[in-house]
Amino acid sequence: MLYSLYEAQHAALQPLRLAAELSRGWFGHPFSPLSYSYMSRGLAAGSDLFLRLTQRYEKPAWRVDYTTIGGERVAVTAEVALAKPFCNLIHFKRELATPRNDPKVLLVAPLSGHHATLLRDTVRTMLPEHEVWVTDWIDARMVPLAAGPFQFDDYVDYVCEWIRLLSPDLHVVSVCQPTVPVLAAVSLMASRNESSRPKTMVMMGGPIDARRSPTAVNNLATQKPFSWFEQNLIERVPAKYPGFMRRVYPGFLQHVGFVAMNPNRHFNAHWDYYNHLLEGDGDSAEHHRRFYDEYNAVLDMPAEYYLDTVKRVFQDFALPKGRLFVREELVRPQVIRHTALLSIEGELDDISGTGQSEAAHALCLNIPAGQREHFLAPRVGHYGIFSGRRWRETIYPLIREFVRRHG
């Protein structure tokens, strides 16, 4: 019902959006005689802000069309290496004149509200020295009901299949939420003595043990009963989408949660945007647009997977307690012996607290000490561990050297 009301509200706002577009054009276009007064700039800026606050944000493009290798510009093509109902495995193929023997990296993006394009900077940074594949999750409202449900166990199955496809000599990097299913997948493959095991696994800012340094995200999961999440956060997809009647955790509800974590920061950012428009500061306004075009683009998550994650990861702490089962098979990280482990955390991470990723070392106790490393990035928040200057200058070089040392 809530999803349908959300769609109805968006439709009801269309006349106001049309009026705002007209206002922005009349009072903001440089060829309009009405645009050269302070009051006109205020009306144009207010109309622009209203449009941005009420618009739908579609999945952003990857915009990874080239990279630079050895000082030369190299074209990059994003190809679907493997299509699954809920995820496409994307290969960023470098159009090299001379083949290189660079390490293969599977970058497992989080299925936690935002699109995988949030890792654009991660991909761009790794491409010059690695062959990169990325898990590009599909908005659940676009997946027909006939495709069936998608549960935590299915996520683990997907990871196992990707590892088998890209092996041998593969390195797996998981960012945030997928650290748990990735560790489960590598553990199960080691238990089965499969030959297709990754050389290294990099765990970045994930809830391996959500009991450590609990954040607001962790506290919500422990303070509310499981039934609250199912009753208040799960909706049916409306008829206008291919996934009609599929149970999902809607993206618009997730977005409300993201904003609620730091409401003052977002309010100030939009107020600053209004003032940038008023002052004619186009560069600052464009920086705001780029960030929020990505941040506001959200996807619906399959209800089964979301509820499984809440229960197993954030309420039962099944993995660190040694009670995580995948299709009735116990996950035993202690059997991993031949995959090197690097865990990375941000000192200021307000989503996965410090120590939550480091907990993987206590679980993978049979990986030799010389093949295990942990790094706490000083003055870095959650997004800073995979995007931005500190990612490029501090964290990425650490991953690059770790991959080559253990490859």
C-alpha cells in the first residue's frame, strides 16, 4: 500500500514540477530578460532545488570509457560476462594492443540500496593495473516474479559461481555488506576442497561481526524485533513495473533511512546548493549535482535477502558464532588455508564500526599469519575506504601490493 501511495504522490507532484520547470526557464535562462535581478535568481534557484528534491533518480551510467596505461589512453568496454536474474557480472575490458598479465579482480559491490556505480572510483583506480569484473545488481522491481525469490543463500551461490567462472588466479574484493556472503562462499569452497579458490580476499568495511563497535545501523537491528522489519519495511511492487507483486525493501524507504542518519548534513548541503545557484557559483553547484545524482539513485532490494541479512548478520550474529548455514551446510572459515586475507576499515566509519571487518582474522585462524593483514585507515569514513583521495593515495596501493605479493 505504501509503495502505491508513493507512486501516487509522485504523479500528483507533476503539475508542480511542470510549473517549477517553467519558472526555472523564465527566471534562470541567460536569454530571458527576467533573469537579471536578484529576485529572479532566487526564484530560479528555488525552482531548481524543488525539481531536484522531487525528481526520480535513475541508475547512473558507469562512465568508465577509457583508462591510462603506461602514459597511453586505452579504451574500455563494459561487457556482460554473465547475466543472472538479479545481477549482471560486468567485465571492464581494456582494448589493449599488447596483452598484459595483470591480476584478475572480482569486485563484489554491495546490494544495500545504492547501485554498483557507487564503486565507479574504485573501478577507475584499479583498471590501469588489473583486469576488473564488477557485480552490477539489478533493481528488484525490474525482476519478474517468475524469476523466483532471492535469498542470502542465493547470494552465496552467485559468488561461488563467479569465482569458478573467473578462476584460476583470481582476487576477490568485497565492499561493505558482501563481506559476509563472500567469506561464506570462500569457506564453503574450501570445505568442498574445490580447486577454484581465490588467491586473496579483501574485506572492506563489512559487518563480519556486527557486535563490535555497534553503529546506528547495528543498533536499529538489535532494538527492533525481526517482525518489525517485515511488517514496516517490506512492500509489494506496483503494477507499472516488471516485478509486479514481488516483495521488496523499496529504495525510497532506504533513501529515507540514509538521510535520517545525517539529516543536518543533507539539509546544509541543499541550502548551500541553493546559495551557489543564487551566487552563480556553477562549479560548486555542479559538484553537488554529481554527488546527489549518485546518492539519490537507489534500488529496491529483494525482501527475502534483506530479511535474511537482518536476521543472520545483525541479530543472530551467525557467522562469528559459528552458526551460519548455507543450504544446510555449515560455514567454517577456519578451513580456509590457501587464500590470503586483507581487512580494511575506516576510523570514522559510521556504518560498519571498527573491528567488524577485522573479526575475519579470528575466524580464518588457519590462514598463516604471514598471509593475513589488517589496515585501519585514519580519518576515513565508510565511503572513503573505496572512493576519493584517501582511497586512491593510501588504500589502493595497499591492496595492489597485497594482491601482487600473494598472487
